[in-house]
Amino acid sequence: MKKLGIDLDGCVDESPEFFRILTQMWPGDVIVITFREDKAKAIADLNKYQIRFTEVVLVKSLTSKWESIVEHDVGFYIDDQPEALKWVPSTVAVMLFRNEGNFDVAQRKWMFSEQTAKLV
């Protein structure tokens, strides 16, 4: 079974019930990859939300998440930041998790930067 990778801020904290169900039912390892400095606080937050996880990985930037995804052999990855998904290898299935930081509900449009989107 491929490993599931998830982001904490903007994903788990935005929809804890979804991620609780997903991680409890996932048959393999769950790797939390988060842009935080305090691992103990990240673990406490995951426990508060009842998220099952195998490992918590702290990264130093959004753009370095892909390195941890490769290093931990993650096969599926969920994040809310397009910048975090930009360099993820094509062998990894990704899901962009919608929240107020990346989707304008009033205009019904995703919000991307020139570095992460191409208009078609």
C-alpha cells in the first residue's frame, strides 16, 4: 500500500473530521509533512483532532516538502498550497485541498500565483 502524506495547517485544521476518517481508514502509513518549527505542538494538534499518523516531518519551507515526499516514499499527498505541490514528482498523486487561502468563494475562482498557474 502506498503511503499517504498530508499537510497539517490549512488541511487537517480546516477539516479535521475528513482527515480523521481518512487517516483512520487508510490501510498504510500516514506521513504528516508540515511547515512548522514545533514538533511537539504538531503532534498535540494531530492527537487533538484524532489523526492517525506514522510519522511527523517538519520542513523548513513550502517548496522543500517535495524532498520529504520523495524521501518517505509517499504515493498520495494532500496540501492546500500550490507552492508545496509544484515540485512533487509526477509519480505521486496530489490533491489540492480547498480553503479560504486558495479559493475565492465570492468569485468562485482558485487563487494561484504566476509561479504556480498557467491560464488556458
